[in-house]
Amino acid sequence: MIRYLVEVVILSQVVVSKRHSEPHFGTKIGPFQVYARGIKGTVYAVDETTIFIKGFSYDGTGPDAFFWIGNSPRPSPEGIIIPYPEDYYERDPPILKAHNNTNIILRLPMGKRIRDIRWLSVWCRRFTVDFSEVFIPPNLEVPKPRVLPEFKRLAHGLRSDNISILDAKTFYIPNLHYDGEGPDAYFWIGNGTEPNPSGHKVPNQLNTYDPLKQYLGQDIEIQLPNPWNMYNIDWLSVWCVQYRINYGHVMIPKDLEVPPALGQTKISPSWWYNPTTTTLIPPGSTNCREFLDKRLQVKWVMKGDRVEITLSARIGEDKYVAFGLSGDNTKAQMVGADITVAYFDKNKGAFRAVDYYISHASQCDGKSGVCPDELIGGGNDITVVHGERSDGVMTITYSRPLRTNEAINDRSIPENEPVQVIAAIGTLNSRMEPNIYQSMEDSTGSDIEINFGQLDDNQCSLSLEEIPSEDWILPWTPFKIIGENTFYVKMGPMGGARGYSKITGIKSYGVCYYINDKLLPELTVERGQTYTFIVEAGASSVHPPRFHPLYITDSKEGGFDLYIKSQSLRREERIFAGVAYDTEGFPYPTATGRYCEWTHKNFDMADECATFDDYMKTLRLQCDVGDPAYLNWTVPRDAPDLLYYQCYRHTNLGWKIHVVEPGYISQQNGDKVGGAAAVTISISTIISVHSIFSLL
């Protein structure tokens, strides 16, 4: 008994001595001004989107009263409702009921932040009466989450991305890896300069105290048990109790000002541990749809103000899956779409889900195009819940909010109304970055609606084991041009699943180069010879989808433009033609001519065309007014054996140039090298090309 009392006293001293300046309720805004209806209460800013009212009282007699916010000088009919309680099920928010000294948490709706509003009111909508109000001080400093370093890597493969403190009791641990081999390992907290046996267990993300199992890149949240909080601990560790070993830890700073833990951060376990198979099992969602000829399954379930989505596809580790809301709620449309891109990053050994917005049908230039939200001023609102690969099927579960504070980059998901959705499968580049563009050959072509709030919407006919492979479509025979000195360069579609991606094994922009009216041919040139590229791939850089200047490079991807490549990557690249430098040393493309593109007469029929010649019959040539650009290139004697013709502004639009010794081509022609995969452009073909010019 004496030992127990001593431990209690020591614990209480630790709690008090290390409490620092914890904001119990957040930043104080002030009390409600009392006008009518017995309204009382003190208002606090918990974080950027959450308000706490301490001791709220109201007699409940207002016929149409709500919590009401706005940005006008005083409360007015121009405000909007903060629904309370927020988990209502009727069509309209409930009218505010009577309260007597109630503590209330309000979450700002429609992506609003505290800095976006000037007041909080109890407002009667029917009679336009302000029952009570409190004004938000300008430049109010509110508590914010704190980002810490990652776990220190000491044993059993423990690692993570940077850990965040969401509130005074909640850790967010992204991309957590741990081999699960520790015999008695737990999340562990305590005091001192490093983890030690005097610490205490913390429940895992399932709110249990079971020994930790394997983590394969999951993003998790854990919460401290009472009486612990961020102000009375010094570290968080993964600790083996049996052998008293620290597998890794992160230190807690002393200068914290994080949101208080008032219950606003909710953890909803979505996976449970099966001790028989020692695996994490997803919940049995009954909502399921199939996309892309049943090669992608999408499951979902609503969880409060978030939706949890599971994507499953039989794809390789070089592929990604994209799914989200269409840019037009009446049809499937990529431009304007709000999508999540999910993939396995084999370089980091982690499953990823990234928030993207498509402002234009072009590669992201740092400001517009198909960009991660974080690159264009937004945030990644996606949280990875689980990821795994089994029998060739990649499954990633992620969570996203129904509404965010990004009015442009993110679209809201209605709780009980259908919305148009889109999906696609594509290829990652060498840096494990997804290339996502308008004319993805493997994307939804029909209009599909989903009501995310609906239950039992199960239209899946296949099990995960029955999901077909992505490789069921055969490619067209690749083209080769040998023995020609003039190359006519235009743009055209990638040829669906039979074209660019099958030929090259990589993903393109949505269009690619057509040379001498052939899709992405391999060129053969001789050292010392001069070749002319007549380029009609766009002249105006202000319109990225129609600006694809050609240049010759040793980069397999291209995209030398400053916005696409870092300075270090540019220094590694060797350029042979198509790029010049101005007087200040800045590069610019030289092959900028009018824009010509082979376009579909009706819709893309690549998958139905057995040969490329059949496919060309479904296309028509459209050209802007203007002149082509001429790029004359004399192949250097020291040129490497393999180069590429690529786009200056975007990556992965071109293909290979084989560089050979003088006399090689004439020797090959003399040997009558040909076959289905080799194409030599004849004089009649060139004449027909010039005939097209004359008609334009």
C-alpha cells in the first residue's frame, strides 16, 4: 500500500510539473453578449476549424434558431448555419434546442476557417433576430497541430514519415513500418531524456493494448490514455517490455501550443486483427462498383464526416489507380476533377494516396495542369488507412473528408446525393510519380454516378481473386524509320491500350508525337549526317495542352522546362538540338511552330482496331493557321548510341533515336532489312505529306 501511494504521488508530481501551458479549451474568443433567451457561454477557438463553447445556456424558445456565422460587420441574414448536433439525419439541420450549462463543440462548415468569419451568433432565421453574439478578434492566434521528426530508426525495421501532434492527446503517424517480430512491443510514453522501462503503454490505433503487429506503410492515429497528455510526457516510443529495448522513438518539444483534446479528434478503427491469420481485415462493406472492364473495384463506407474508399486492381508496382469526382457532375470529365491517386512507392516501401486536382489537360507546371493539391497551394486531405499486395492485386484503403476548406481544389461529397465519378489506371515514372493526363487510354469513358451515402450498393460481380489482368490487350507492331533525312512531326492520340504505353512501357501526356504519320516510331540516324525535323507541335507556351516543342536529348523522359525539372536533374541531362539560351542564360525551345494534331473523328476506337492503319482511318488532321518550325540537326560524332526526341515542356511524349556509324543505313537497305516492325518512308509518302500541307 505504501509503495502504491508513493507511485501515485510521484505520478501526480510528474503530471503537474510538466504540464507547461496547456490550452485547456483553446484560444479564448470571449463570452456571448447577452441580449435575450437566457444565452450564456464562453467561446474558444480549438483549432482553425473548431469552436468550443464552455457552459452554453439557452432557453430553446426561438422558433427557428441556429448557431450562425458570417463575415459581415454584424450578424445578418447573410450568414450560414453551423449544424448542431452535426450528426443529424434529417434533410435540414435541426433547430437549436434548450441547453443548460452545456459544453459544445462546433465544426465550421463548407471549408470555413476561423480567420474567414467575423462573428458567431445565435440567430433566429424566421424573424431575422440576433439573440446573442461574440465577435472574432482580428488576427486571432489559434492552436495548430505540431509536426515532429520521424521515428528514430533503431530496430525491427521501425520507421515512419514525420509524426504530427493533432491535439493534446492524439498522435498522427504516417507511413508506419514495423516488422512485427518484437515479442512484446507496444507504443510507449514516459519522461526523461530517452525511453526507459518506467514508461506506460499507449493503446494502438484499434484502441487495444495488444502487442503491436506488422505495419506496412499504414497511416494511423493513436490517443494517450488518462492522465497523460502532450504536456506531461517527453517521448513516444515503440518499446519491447519483455527485453526492455527501444525500437525507435520521437521526442516531444517543450514549447507546444497544440489544440486541446476536447473530443474533436475522433479515431474510428476501420480494420481489425485476425489472430488466426495474423492479418488486418477490412470491414465488410456492402458498397462496391466495378470500373475499367471490371479491372478495378471500388468499395466505400461513410464514417461521420469522412468517407473511406478501398481501391483494388491487379496491376504491377509501376502502376497507379486514380479515382474521384468528375469535373462535371452531369458527365465523366477529367478537367476540373478532384481525384485521389493511389499507388505503391517501391522506392520507399510505402502505399500512397495523394490528393490531385485537374485544372487543365496538361502536365503540371507548378501552377496548373494535373497537379497534387500540395503543389498548387492546397493540402493533401487524404489519409492512407491500409495497403497491401496479394496475388498480384494491389488494395489501398484511404479516407477523405466530405468537405474541406479548399473551395477550388477539392469538391464536396454530398451525404445522400449521387455524384459523377471517374477512374483510371496508369503508369508511374522513374521517380515514382504518377503521370495523369486528359486522354488516358485506361480511364472511364462512360458516365457513372455513385451515392456515397447509400447502403448496399453492391454491383460487383467478381471476387478480388477474379479481377482480370491489365495485359489482355495486345500492342500494335512498333514502327521504325530508317533511311530518311526529313521528319514531319505532329501530335496525335496515344492509341489507347494498344499504343504508346504498350510500346514504351511508360505513361504519356495524353498525346504523343506522330512522325511521318506514324505513332511514335523509332528513328535511326547516322553520325555526321544532317536531318531536318519539320515541327508542328505548338508555338504558344500560354496554352500548355497545345505546346510541345521537340528537342533531342539523352533523357528518356524529356521535359527540360524549368517548371518540370529541378536544376540538379537538368544538369544531368545532355541536349543535342532544339534548345537555346537567352542573354541571361535561361533556356528556351527553338522548334515552336503551328499546332497540328490527329484527332478522333468521333471517339477513340483504338481498342477495336487490330492495326495502326485501321486506327488512322478513324482520325482526321486539324492544324492551326501558321507555319511549321524547322529544326536542323547534324548528329555529332561523339553522340551516344541511344538518344530521344522529346517534348521540352512535358515528359514522355517521344521515343528513341538510334545513332549509328556512317554507312550503316545504306548497308542495311542493301541487305533489305524490313519486316512488319520496320518501316521505310518512300518518296510517294513524302509527296503525300506535302500534298496535305498544300490542302491546309
